[in-house]
Amino acid sequence: MIETVRVTRYVTPLREGGSLPGIVEGDDLGTYVCKFRGAGQGVRVLVAEVIVSGLATRVGLRTPRLVALDLEPELARYEADEEVQDLLNASPGLNLGIDFLPGAFGYEGESSTPIDVAARVLWLDAFTANVDRTWRNPNLLLWHDDLWVIDHGAALYFHHAWTDGVTDPARFAAQSWSADDHVFGRHVDLLPAVDADVGLTEDDLTAAVADVPDAWLEPVPGAETPGDLRAAYVEFLSARLSTRDWLPRASAA
């Protein structure tokens, strides 16, 4: 599983994020963007962040290091902002920490991005059904002249339907994905070559899922233990990997 770091100080909120993430410091002297388990989206968003980040690394993309941030509600006593206090009080235990990249710039154009990297990002988002990498919200950073992919909580939407039990992996496997609004959608013609080169395996899927802390794998009917939940995630991802129904294709026109 990802490393656990204890939060020592809450620094400042990031109000451009809808879930009010914040900058925190850890007992390893690191600085992190913290995504809170008590935010409205719940812990499944954190699960998606860890799994997709792990897959991104395995297909050759850069993504910030992740840790589990152990937060004690007592930190809320030192915050004047009531909204921040409420969020800290609602998020005891393990939260998601994303390594802060000092001096990173938000992505604004393709001029400095190699097309093979852009196409690999497109492949990853198609495979994980990520709908949140548009020009309105690219979720990309430029750091030391390299492209970094971030914010994958909108991917793996299938687990939000698990409230009454694990659903059918075949439906996710066959679900198409559109590149029309994607920031790199114009590179859809490169996807067959990327697909042939990626080489993602079931072992890779299993390893990415294994990084998720047990505390975020909340039981559902038919999958009551963290091991059951991990097996379900691997089954869904393996089913999708075994097809190419989801892979966008360039228009014949």
C-alpha cells in the first residue's frame, strides 16, 4: 500500500478545487495537496485516484507521488475558517496526499507536449473512463518541462453503482468512451499504436489496486472485505482490458 504520513500542519485551502483540498505538511517534512475523505465525493474518489495514478505510472506517464495522510481532528482547533474546521473534523484517519510540485504550471497548450505522451494520456483516460480532462479542466501540470497527469477521481465511475452490491464487469468492459471533449482528442488516430505498445497486464492491475489503503475499501453487499473489494476492482479492469470496445477510433471522414 502507499506510504502513510502523519499530518503535522494544515497550511492553506485550495479554493479552486470543488472539494476544497488543502496544502498540508507531514512528519516526513514533505508538503502535500490533501484530498479529504470527508469531502462530498467520499472515499471512492480517493480509491480511483490511487488506482489510476498507479496505472499512469505503469504506462509511462508522470504523476506525483501519493501517500496516505493520517490526520487528527485536533488540527481543526487552530483553523479560523469554519468550512475548513468542518472538513478537518469530518476527515479523521487516512486521507489522500499528493506530492506538491513547487513552481508547477497549469497546462494551457500542446506546443511543448510530445504527441506520443499526449496519445498515452488519451489511452489511459479511455481505459479508465475518465471524463475529467477537457480544455475547461485539463488536470495536467507542467513541471521541469515535463507533463504530469493529476486528479483522477472522476475515473472508474462503475464503483459508484456498488451501493447495493458489485455490478456486472461486462458492462464496464463494453462501455464506449468519447474523445470529443478531451484535451488531446485530436490524437485519436494514434491510439492503435499506443495500444499496441502499452503492454498493461493483469499483474499491473493487481499491483495498482494493492496500493489502496484498506480503510478506503468500504464494504458493499457481496464484497465485505478489503480483499473482496480489491478482487472486484481487478475483475472490472481486467474485463475492460480484454476488449477494445472502449477504444475511440478516428473518424473515417
